[in-house]
Amino acid sequence: MNLTNTEKVFFALLRAGLWEKEVRLDESEAIDFNDVYRLAEEQTVIGLIAAGLEHLEGADVPIDVKVEFISAVTQLESRNVTMNGFIEELLAKMYKVGIYTLLIKGQGIAQCYERPLWRSPGDVDLFLDGENYDKAKKWFGTIGQLIGEEDPDIKHILLSVDSWDVELHGTQRGDVSGRIDCVIDELQEEIFKQGRVRRWQNGSTDVLIPAPDDDVIIVFAHILHHFFHGGIGLKQVCDWCRFLWTYKDSLNHDLLENRLQKMKVMTEWHAFAAFAVDTLGMPKEAMPLYSSAKTSQRKAIKIRDYILETGNFGYNRDLSYFNKYPYFTRKIISFYRRTYDFAILFSIFPKNASSAYWDILKEGFTAVADHLFKRK
């Protein structure tokens, strides 16, 4: 699919903001900057587009659009500062009561950006081993409110604490394939047994984050999980790019390749690497295991189109049917949509798309069976 002029402008500004480089736009066609803002919202990269506008040369941006971006960035900065303060206090308390936890994704990855406070924040994700996961469940029961139910299979709990969403992760399994989960489980055991961490000095708290050689697998597995289960946004891929750029001189490429081979996701890595280099402007020399194969480049275009279609975590998906129709009608609609997505994903990564789709079907059939059983 060919990009529209708005999409071309959007990606040009995204590259400029992501790498802090000057940019000139092709003004042979009229530029709808309001539409660019809409895309930035869909992909949760308003801060990066705003940074790109600061590097823009030779184009006039309407004053109302400038004001909109300035307002959005001001809110981002304020929320990030407040969230960092919350994390500082929360983890200090957890360490004090003897709960050993690592911060993953989110604010830890934000430190890889030139402007960490301009990254759109999400939840606070905490990674814990078995004993500490159980301790954290009890401790958070006294200070937080459970949102939904715990998923015991992947040891996941979503809580609300002082108006912030906090996720407890006892594993980093992603329901894509057993091979991926096996490597993730091995990696988790090594992280916690050997204490392989890096540190982010957040105010007065020394926040622990998985070491780069381990975190690179966690970050990429997270991308694949959401890519195969509802869609990811450009923010997650930009996070991956900035992480790889930050640790380009220290990552163990042999270890990375060995783990990706064991997970059987080298095809996925090559395709996302081509997308990062060709579309997002990632310097080729900083991308580990980059392949210039034409197949990877073709897959990269399909990845780009799918991300634009779905938006960040399915932002563009119309979910209004959940409130319109009865249970079984909703399930039929969900089945149709999952199958539609599977057809696209199968054309890019057939093996892992099939594995993920089968897991989705099993979950759906189990949910229907449980619903019928409860009705009886």
C-alpha cells in the first residue's frame, strides 16, 4: 500500500523526532497538519512528532497546530514527572519491606530517549520472581485496588494504586509460541538468580531494570505478543529502536542471535529490523543482525501497513459492538475480526501467526464453554 501525503509527512517528522535530526518536507502537495496530529494520537507518539516539528525547516505550521502540540507536550511532561515520582516512592517502599522487583518497559525504556519526558507514558510494569510475586500480591492488597481478575497462567495482576495503573508480572510469557515462552522462562530464572540488572537513578531511588542483553529479548517479545494479539503502535517499535541505539556498543550479538534462533523468531527480527531502518530511520550500523534481504523489506512494508491500520494497541478498532449486542453475537464478531487479522499476519509470519491464532481460538472456545456452564 502506498503512503498518503499525510503519512509521508508523519513518518518524516517521526524520524526527525526519534533521531533529533533536521527535516525538510515535500511541499508540492498541501500538508494537513491536523491529520498528522490525528496519526500521532493513534500511534501514541505525539512527543516524537512535536520534537520533529522543532527540527522542521522551510515549512509553515499553522499556529493552532503548534499550540495543540505544545499543550500536549506540556501535559506529557507533567504526567511523566508525576509518574516518575510515584515510581520513586513505590519502589522505595517495596524494597524497604523486602519485595525485590524490577521495572520493565515504560519509564525505564523512556530513559533511552533524548527527551524522556516527551514519551507517552503507560502503566507501571513490575517484574517479580515467584516468592516476590506472592509477597507483592499480599502487599498491594493493602494499598491498591484490583482491576479485573488475576491471570494465574501467566501470573499477571492489574491494580490501581493512587490513580496509577500498576501491573504485576510473575512471568513475561506472551501466548505466541511455546518456544518463545521457554526462552523467556530461562531468561527470567537467570535474571533473578544472577541479579543481572542495570540501574536508573530515579530521584532518591535506585530503580532496578533487567540488564540490556536480557531486556532486549523482553522488549522484542513484548512487541511480538501485541503484534499477534490485537496490534501494536509505533511507540513500541520506537522504544525498541531507542533501546538498541542506546546499547549499540554493549549488546552481545552472539547471545542475541542464539536466543532468537531458539525462539524461532529470526524472520520476525529481520522484518522489524528492516522496518526500523527503512521507515523509521534507524541507522543500519546500529541495528543488530540487520538483513537487507528483499523478503524482509517486503514484510517490513506489510508491518507498516498493519500498524497504521490498527493503531496503538488496536486504537483504531471499533469496539462499540461490546455494548450493543448479546454475548454470542459479540463472540461471532470477535471471531470474524480475529480471523481477518490472522489472514494479514499469516501473510507476514505464517508459523507464529498460526500458533498465536490457535491460542486465541482455544481461549475463545474456553470462554464460551465457561459461559454456557455458568448459565446452567
